[in-house]
Amino acid sequence: MAPKVTERDNFFWLLIVLVLLLMCDALFSQLELQYGGVLVSLSLLLTLFVFVWSLDRQHRKWRRWKMGITLAMVCLVIAENIFETPVLALGELLGYFIFLSLSLYLISKQVLFTGNVDGNKIIGAICIYILLGLLWAFAYLFAEELFPGSFSGLKQGTWQANLEQFIYYSMVTLTTIGYGDITPEQSVARFLAYMEGITSIFYTAILVASLIGVRMASYSEPENENQEREN
């Protein structure tokens, strides 16, 4: 029986599955397993299922969308691993991008500028940051599949094999470290890279503003109640 998920702990499960996804993807790439691509696809599908499960109670009106996209992704993964065509690969990458975008939107609604700040929302803010990195990683993968040679410093292979490299590049860009071992070479890739840098800065500013705003609101509520009692 699955544990009951509430708004007090749902982001805890999301954070666990996101960290596991990043760790497993790095491990599969390090070991260079024969069926590493299949394992990457399975780990991504597991992540989707956990997202649907953990966000289901908080956003029921989006249930059909989430379940529909998840079902479509299962079909695309099966078809892409059987036929291995570029069109199916692009469809799979686009599906992951749409699902992660929807999840990012739903998590942001629960975390930013809503209610009191608690441990679950702080964990949710961390999930948003990791999701931003994953979202841009899939955008880079889509650009590389659509325009081969968009990035230099990559090992040639399927998008599953390149996922770890693009997650690494995306996280490095998101944190504005920029080691330079992987670099964008074409215009679309450069556009995505600097847009991710801008997104990172604005997210940090919005997050800080949200936390300060909620904290100030929690301080002002008792003062307003005292004034109403005096009046």
C-alpha cells in the first residue's frame, strides 16, 4: 500500500526521486552498460510516475493531463526503443519537456507566494531548482537532435547516452559556474544557454522575494489582529 501523500510531505518524495534520477543517470554513464539507454528510459518513466502520484492530491484538476502525458510517454519509450527513429526520439524529448514544464508549474503554484514557509516548501523550492536544470537539459537534447553539432565537447551517441552530459552542462550553466568543457556552437544552442542563465538569476530573486513576502505577512497578521481587537 502506497504511503499517504499530503501537502506537508509531497515534495520530500519528489526530491528523493530527482536525486536518484541524477545519480542513476551518472552511474549508468560511468559504467557504460550495454542496456544503459533502456535503463535511463526506465528511470525517467519512474520519475514521471512518482510525480503524478505525489502531485495527484494537490492538483486533481490536472490529473487527466498528467495521466495522459504519462501514458503517451510510455508508448513513445516502447516505440523508440524498438524502432529507434529520429522522429520518435524528438517526440519523446518533447514529451518529457512538456511533462516537466507542467510539473514545474504545479509545484511553483504550491511553493511560491502561498501560505506559511515550512520544511516541505523549502524542499519544494529545491525541487524547482533541480527541475529547471532538467528542463533545460531536455531543451539542449532537443536542439542537438534537431541541429546536430549544436554543442562541442560531447561524446557521440543516442540522446539517452548524452542525457548525463547535458544534465551536467545544464546544472553548470544554471549555477553560473561554466567550466567550458562543453560549449554551444550554434545560434539556437547559445540562445538556450544564456536564457538558462537569466532564468537562474530571476528564479533566485523570485524565491527570495517569495520567502521574505510570506515571512512579512506572517508577522503582520498578529499585528492586524491586535489592532482589530483594540478597535
